[in-house]
Amino acid sequence: LNVADDDVMSGPAIEDRRARLADIHRPIHFMLSSDAGASPGAAGAFDAIRSLAHLLRLQVPARLTLCGDGPEIESLRELVTSLGATRAVHFAAPSEEADVRSAADVELAPALLD
């Protein structure tokens, strides 16, 4: 999800996506593991949180679990709070990763491009 691409995230295309997603009766569960950039300080975790918040603003039922720990965990939590996404984001310990992976619908694998 490229939250910076307004053409993709607005207009008739997004209305069609919303209509298709309306049939989903439970939130889409995304996860980001520590080996895919969820470790605090990694840009992937911050981007995943911002992307989830964007989906929530579009009224797409979604939730995100971040598996990892580290010195910037508080920065991630603060971002979640500032975006009003505390009910949709869960922080899990690295030891919970296998369980989270089996329960998730989508595992994120972010890549930063120049």
C-alpha cells in the first residue's frame, strides 16, 4: 500500500475497492515480523502503522500485529496513539511470532526504494 499515491487511494478506484471489501465480515489481519522490519527503528514498522491508519480512515476493517522489540518501541506506540489506531494495532513479543504468523491473513514485507 503506497499511502502517498493519492490517485490510487481516491476516486472511483478506491470506491470500487471499498465496495468489494464491504463483504468482509472481520478485519483483515496484517502482520510484520522482526525479520521483515518490525524491529523498532526500522522504517517498515513506521510505514506499516501509517498505512494501517490510512486504511482505517477509509473505513477498511483491518488490524496490524507487530512482532519485535527494541529501544524504539515507545516511538512506535506513540505513533499508533497519535494516529488513533490503538484498537487496531497489537505489539507482540518475538516469541509470539509463529502464532501471529499462523493467524495473520497477510504478512508484510516492506522494501524501501530510492
